[in-house]
Amino acid sequence: MKIFIDFDDVIFNTDLFKKRLSKIFCKNGISKKEFENSYRQFKKQKILYSPTKHIKLLIKDKNCGHILYSDILKFLKDLKLYIFKDAKEFLSNCPKNNLYLLSYGDLKFQKQKIKGAGISKYFKRVIITNKSKIEIIKKIAKRDRFSKLERIIFIDDKSQNIEEVKRKNIITIQLMRSADKSTLSKKADFKAKNFREIKKSLRNFRKDLLY
């Protein structure tokens, strides 16, 4: 079995990270309201977020922008605090060859976050994409020569990703750390609040998957 796992909001506490990022912007003269309003623009305009783009959007003075960017770079160097404890426990107890990190977002920014989080060591491959996740899974399956009988596990928080990826040979698990029922996927094979529940679901499916 091969397990593809999303990064943001699944392994990485994006909400807590964003709060800290907001404080760095505020320290450099950007109000919380300005930060939030401009942050939402990226989602509305379907632009992949990065602090560099955010700085350019808010700050016209290059010197001020350099200082802010320098503060953010220092912050990004160590992000271990933002890894969910249950995620780290799960990753630590899975065979590395079974694990693939599949993250969607701005290439440079996602690389910085993943490096700062210090989790690459748990995965056979770390893939960052701005394309369809199902297409990436197909490419990896071909590149790594997955057996035709290989079952693929896909863990993500977003319903649109679950529904896009769902195939006969792919078991989808929607990890919902919040209780927002409006974002639930009808196509998910399993739903879980954390990795402990995922572990139970996988053991029920195939007892020898872990350990």
C-alpha cells in the first residue's frame, strides 16, 4: 500500500501558522485588518499564496519590504511547532517507502514550509504541485512502478480533492479537524478527525498496513 498525504491542515497547523505570520506583518506596520483583507484576495482571485506576493501587494517601500521579508525568512527556518502531534506520531510509525507527501501550492513557499517543518525524512517522495493531484498520483505510480494490485490511500482535508482523486484503486480519507459539515465529501471512503482515527480505519481495512 502507498499513502499520499496532504500537507496544509492535515500535517501542518495552517491556522496557527497564519496567526504567527500575521503578527510578523503587524510588527512591520501592517494592521491585522489589512493583513486579513489582503490575504483573502489571494483565494478570491485564485492566486497561490506566498509571503513574497503578499509583501508586494501591501508594501510599496522596498526597504520596508526587505525588512519584513527578512523577518519572515527567519520565522520559516523552524516550523516544527506547527506540526500536529498526532500527524508526527503517525508518520513516525509508518514505513518510509509507503509514504508520499503531496502538497498543493506555491512551489517556493511550500518548499520553505516543508523544510522548516522538518518532515521530509518521513517520506519516500515530497511532491509540490499546482496541478491536479490525481495526475500526479498517476505519474508517481508509473515512475515508482506500483503493482497493479497496489492499493493507494489518499488523505486530504478538502472535499474537491477527495472527489477528484476518487478511483476504484484509491481509498480516500477526508481528515476534518474542524466540525464544518459543509465541507464534507460524499465520496470519501472514511472520515476522520485526526490521525489516530485514520490509523484505526486503516487497521480495519488491512491489519498489516502499519507496524
